[in-house]
Amino acid sequence: MLRNLIRSARTATADRKGVTAAEYAILAVGVVIIVGAAASAFGPALKTAFTAVGTEITTQQAAVGTAAAAR
């Protein structure tokens, strides 16, 4: 029984796959936190910028449509 426990402990310390997966999981959590913080911090400014771009595109489309209809 004790030998099995020691053998299991040696196998677990020799197997690095679990450690690597845990490291990637920690890295992924860090990326999610950073992206979430950036979205939270820059969200209102991005919304304003994209709204302005959308309005400009709509205005230009309307101008092109009016010019094409006048021909």
C-alpha cells in the first residue's frame, strides 16, 4: 500500500502534462481579465467612435444616392 502511494507520487511528479495545462489555464484567465478590463475602460469611447463612423457612412451613402438619382 505504501509502495503504491510512493509510486503514484513519483509518477505524478514526473508527469508534467498537468502542470503545463494549469499554466495555460492561468495564462488564459489573465488574458480574459485584461481584455475585460480594456473593454470596460474603453467601452464608452469605442461606442462613440463607432457611432460617429456609422453616421458618416450613412451620410456618405445618402449623398452618393442623391447624386446618382440626379443624373
